[in-house]
Amino acid sequence: MEKIKYFFLLILIIAFGTQFIYILSEELTFTVLQKIIVISTQMISIVGFTFFHIYKREKSQQYQSIYRAHVIVFMIYILNLGYVLLFDPDFGRNAQHLIGFDLINLEFMRTIRIFVHGYQLGILSLESILINIIGNLIIFMPMAYFLPVFFRIQRKWFVFFITISFLVAGVELLQMILQTGSADIDDWFLNVFGAISFYSILMVTPLKKLYGLLERKEE
């Protein structure tokens, strides 16, 4: 069964190749769903490769492989997160997209009201509004899983809340400085709320066993 891992490795290479071609191409565009499928395929391929790689191996080797898989998946998430937030033209990451918009918005719910008003006027579609709102809610959710896995102190909710709040604020400021987005209080709220909500769900599930398993990598 160990040979099956090479099938997942092939899928992983194809998924990365597809994404690389998309990034380099000036004409090729992906829908949000297609991008999610490509990124999900990358992560699922790593999980599949790891599962069949550790099959029937010693416990110590299993722990090390599982931890490395977490590190790799987290790195893929960070790279994709950075690209979507700072460079992806399909998400309006360019200075031209910001013409007519304020680079800083500190009025709570202002941007969301603008979206709703645009929908009422027929300027924006309901799909684009939902993608923006739901996208902002879920984009930092993986942090609620990975940060507590890698850093024990992040298993305290107030520490995680402070961390994710400053992290998102830093991203918002970076978008403003690079002119690839605006520093928007609504985006900050949705990002943080989504991460905290997912964190709350994870903390009531039995993740202590997973934390203990990953910490055995050093044994």
C-alpha cells in the first residue's frame, strides 16, 4: 500500500503546476471555487501521501511525519494567504482597483452597507457580496487550528484573540501601504470573528489528543 503515496505525490505536483501556470499567466483566470479546489487538492494530497508513507511504520516515525505534514500544509496555507491578500488580481489586488475608495475605513459596517446598497442598485451581484463576506470570515480560520498546534500558549483564548487581532490589523495596514487593498475595520472584524468562531468550535472538541500526538515528535 505504500506505493499509493506516489499517486498522491503526482496529484500534488499537478495541483502545484496548475497554480504556478495560473500565477504566471496574464490571460488565465480561475473562479473562487476553482482556486479553492486547487488549494484543497494540494492539502489533501499531502495528507494522503503522509498517511500511506507512515503506514505500518514505528510510532516515533509516524509522529515525526505527521508533524512535518502539518508544517508543510501550514506553509502552503501561508503562501496562498499572502498571494490572495496582496497580489491576486482576481481579488482586485492592484492600485487601479482602489481608485475612488478610501485607503482607510474606521467606520464600522460602512463597507458592508456600501455592498448592500450596491446590490439594491443592481451594481453588485448577491454572489459577489456573499463571496466577499464569507471569504473574509473563513480566510483566517485555519489560524485557529495551526497556531494552537504549533504554539502551546495559543491554546489560551485571550492569547489567540490578541494574536489574531494584531495579525489581521498588520495585514490590513500592509494592504494599504502596498495599495493592494484598504485598511478596513469591517474586513478586520470579519477576519477576526471568523477565526475566533472557528477557534471556539475547535476548543470544545477533543483536540488535546492531537496536541499530545504532535508534541511526541521530539521523543
